[in-house]
Amino acid sequence: MADDDSLLPLALTRRSLLLGAGAVAFTPLPGRAAPQGFEQWRDAFHAKAAAKGVSNTTYSRVMGRIEPDMSVFAKLRNQPEFKEQLWQYINRRVSDWRVTNGKDALRQHGALFSRIERDFGVERGTLLALWGVESAYGDPLVQKNHMRPIFPSLAALAWREPRRKAYWETELINALRIVERGWSTPEEMRGSWAGAMGHTQWMPEVWLNVGFDYDGDGRVSPFGRPDDALGSTARYLVKRGKYHRNEHWGYEVTGSNGGSGQENRSYAQWAAAGVTRADGLPFQRPNDKARLWTPVAGGPSFLIGPNFFAVRSYNPSMNYALAIVHLGDRILGAGPFRQPFPGSERALTLAEIQEVQTRLTKAGFDTGGTDGRVGNDTMKAVKDFQTRAGLTPDGYAGLKVLARLRQGL
């Protein structure tokens, strides 16, 4: 598979930055010692874990022969930098592949989404989009190719990352408590270099404190069947994001004069002021409240309500929240934004992305595969090609790059 843009940055309130790509051995390699000072730290940390209910047996099982994954510090310092404009950010995440596969996921798990809507009131489109962006709808190849054992990573961060030492220590203890409860094993607990795991990328704290057994199999797990992951993510949005039952996130609108503001008004009040849905349909719940937001001057404007900010609680980025809610709408049949962003291109189709990847590969640039999913490997390949071709090296796989590739330059 090609690298996937489900490996996205999230704040450390839930998980950290970008997912790593390589797997690391969970036990020491023959003849290789842990870095100086780690064993002493590990022995001293035992008491902190014990104070939080981690038994000697669990601690020995998980931490007894562990080697810290020191590569996490390079990941922490050297995140790939791509200067995306908002329309590029949206196009990458609301991709043809994600929309198509989101519809397939809904057909396969329709009963589960109906149950979640009944139990939590969280719209299926929102959960589908989160699932698609976070793990490509639980694609096992994402788990295999992009995830690593989390305990070596968390141990390294808890030991040697001074700026957020207390945070990493707490997350390591949370992960140990998950093993203590019998919910998972160290071998199963694979995730990002920062410790986020499963279908919707839970940090250990979320797994431990928000996750619950939604499929009734006796344990809480973000892996395997998606029931626990999606049900618990809905619970997260309600408990921590203050999601409003049966309320839509908001709408693209016209008549706003490109404004933004903090003022909350009812949709009926906005309509009376001349702000209407861009698709011409009436507001479904005229008494619900929203505020006006125009992310980029000259681009589309939106009325955004409480559920937009519930999504933002999952990753405190307005751009992320807009991508999620727009992807959810697209999966459920809505079209692209009516008002384009200034200077934007249409998103490439799945076949066009695959063509970009194929042509880049033939030209000697490694995209990680040609499956139509654009992530860091493909973006780096595009950026390197753009540099060679004299284009602005922004890493965006768009129409200009495709045209230049077709020219053979």
C-alpha cells in the first residue's frame, strides 16, 4: 500500500504529532544493551507504576526486558514539513479514495452506526470520517506497515523527554494498567510512535478512561471489530466535546459577505439577515445556534455549531475539524463546497492519484506504493520531483504535478 494520510498530526491532549512508519523490536536484540541509565530509571519507575495499581507480574512482563525506542526523538524533532494551503489540506483528506471507501464501510457496518446514533446521537458521517482519516477505516495494512510496539516508545519518552515528562510517565502507566486489566497484551498494543492505537487512534488515557465494551465481549479494545472504537469515540465526542444529539455540525452558506465572528445566532436569525445555505435548502433546525466563519478571504463561508467544535475537541485544529465534517457529508452524498477556495484546484480522482504515484515511481521517486492514498512518502516524492522540475516544492499532488509528469519533465 502507499503511505496513508490517516497518519495525521494530533495534539498531545489525545495523541502526538505524526505517526511513525517503522516497527521496532519489543525485546532487546542479542548483544545489545539498553542506553546508559535506562535500567536504573526503569527500576525506579516500578514504584510509580505500583502506586497506580500495576502489579509486579505485569511490570516485569512488560518492562523487564524492554529496550527504549530511541528513534522517537528523531520523530519528535524532525516532523515532515509541507506548507499546505487549506484547500490542499482538505483535498488530501477528503479524497476520492476516502469517500468511496467510507460508503463501503457504511454499507458493511450500517447497523453499528444506527445503534451509535440511537445511543449517543452522534451523526454517522462524523464517525465515518474520523475512522477514515485516523486509520483508513481500520485497514490492516496501516496497522502492519505504519504501527510499532508502543511500550518501547512510551518508555523512551517517559525516560528522556524532559518537556512533557509527567505526561509521558502518565501515559506509560495508563498503558500498563490496560495490560493489568487484561484488555490487551504488549504484543497487540501497536500504534504511533507517540502511543495512539487502533481504529480511531486512542492514546492510553482515552482507552482507559473513555473506552468501554460496546460489543459485549468482556474487554475494551480499539483493535479488531470496530464496535468498541467507534462507540467509545462517540462517547468521547459527547463527554469531552459536548456533542449535541441530532444536531448537524453546520453548513456552507452564502450572503455572509465573507465575514467571521464569535456571535452565536439561531439559524433562523442568520436566515433573516440574508445568510442562507449554499445548496439552497432550508436549515433543518432553525432554532439551533451557530457562528459565522470564513477560513480564507474569498473562499467558502460556514455557519458552525457546537458539533463542529465537538469534532475539534478530537484534534484542536479548525482545519482538521472542517476536513472531518466535510468528509462526513461527502460520504453521505453531499457534493464539494459550492464556493472554491482562491487559487484552488479540484481534487484528483483516485485513478489520477494512482497515475501520479506510478509516474513518480518510474521516475525514481519512492511513493511507498500506488494505491491512490497520499501520505508522507508520496508528498516527499512529489516535493522532490517539484524541486527537480522547477516547481514550487509544496509536496501537493495536484493537477499541475500530474500535467508536468505527463510531459515527462
